[in-house]
Amino acid sequence: MKKLFVNFIFLLLIAALVFFVGWVQFSVKPGFCGIMTSKTGGLYPEPIENGHFLWRWEKLIPTNANITTFSLEPCTFSKSVSGSLPSAQIYSKQLNPSPDFSYNIQADISLSLSPKQILALVRDKGIENQEDLESYLEGKAGLVAQKTVDFLLNKDKSYTLTSPVSFSEEELKSFSAAYTADFSDFTLVSVNFTLAKIPDMKMYKSAVESFSLYKSEVDAQLKVLAKNQAQVLVQENRSMQQLEKFADLISKYPQLEELSKSANFTDIINALNNAR
């Protein structure tokens, strides 16, 4: 009886050990998620989260399964974007005084990932560890910074930051909605500006229209000048042809040489020019 009891306890301990080894969420701390890969099954298709019960047999085989943990805390990156609107120097000269059509923003951008988004990045982008994940998010923060400039330019309103300011919750939603396709694999948490200078887009568009009208007028004048110049060239070419003919006549009829020296020679040339 005693031996049977000991065997029962032993089997119970073995069962508890097996259960504990396969109870995978113990490998994941609060604030993190785990992504499991195994030699027998490859990438497990669900993220492992602390507090969510999950038991996997793959963990029972030594060295078969590996769980990589990733932080769920937002990552913040400082990014800056500067430049000028297309042909800014040319268009600026159309207005007086010449406005500045350059832009410059500096912002702290915070991004976060859900467990399922992390799993997708591991599966599709080859992310292997936390360092890879943060490097990927930093690249996305640069994209957010550039899209922030586009977003502010589309407001058709000049913007100069005098003190640190952040996108409001409503602005953040509007911004994210405007670039849903670009922001699909992460969550934008906040955009905090430390510097922001956006040119007046209405004034820029006015300068573009002014330059377009100016260019149209110049093109029209150039066409008129080209037409007049072409007529002059045709006339000069015709005169040269007539002179060549007159020179041939002189060579054939030497007596005409005296006529060419007379005061009526100009009238003769004009008559030749008008000849068909």
C-alpha cells in the first residue's frame, strides 16, 4: 500500500513537472509578449502573453522550442525633417516681399506594437530580437516624421511653433486615418513637437499661379519674336538668292556692271526682292 502511494506521488510529480514545463506563459513577464519557434513546428501562430494560459507540448522536448520575448512598451524616437517646397526659390521671387517656403520639424515620436503585430513582423520581416524590433520601429518613426510634414502642409496654413506642443487626440486620429496604409503594422501613440515651421501653402499656391501666368506670357512673346525672326531670315535668304542671280547676270552681261554703280541700284535690288 505504501509502495502504491509512493508511486502515485511520483507520477503526480512527473505530471506536475510535465505540466509546468509545457506551461509557456511562465516564460513571459508582464509588459512583454513571447514568440515561440520550434524545430518540430516552426513559428507558433499565436503570440504568448503573460496571464493568458497556454500549454504547448513542443516545450517538453529539450532544445526543441525557443521563446523570444519582446517589450510591449512604446518606443520613442527623436526625428527631424527639413527642406523646401518644389522650386521654392523661383516661386518666392513672384511675391514681394519674397516669402520663405522652407519647412522644418523636430518631434519625439512614440510607436507601439500589439502582440499580434509583433508576431506578424517576426513572420514577415525577419525580426529576431528586441534590437531588431527597435531598429524597425525607428525606421517607421522616420516615415511618420515625413508624413507629419505632408499632413501639416495639406492644412494650407502656416505654422510656427513657439513652445512644445503635441498632436491632440483628435489630430492623432485624423493623422493616422490619413495614412492608414503606411501605419498599418504599428500603432502611433503620440507626436510631440519641439520645433515646427510650416510655410503658408496658400501663399505658395498663389506664387505658383503667378509664375504660371508669367511663363505663359513669356512663351507667347517668344512665339511672336520667333515668328518675326523667321520672317526676317526668310527675307534675308531671298535677298541673297536674288543677289546671287544678279551677280550671275553681271558675269554674263558685263555692261550691267556700270548699271550696278548707278543711284538706281537700290531700286533694282528692291524690285528683285519683290519678284516671284
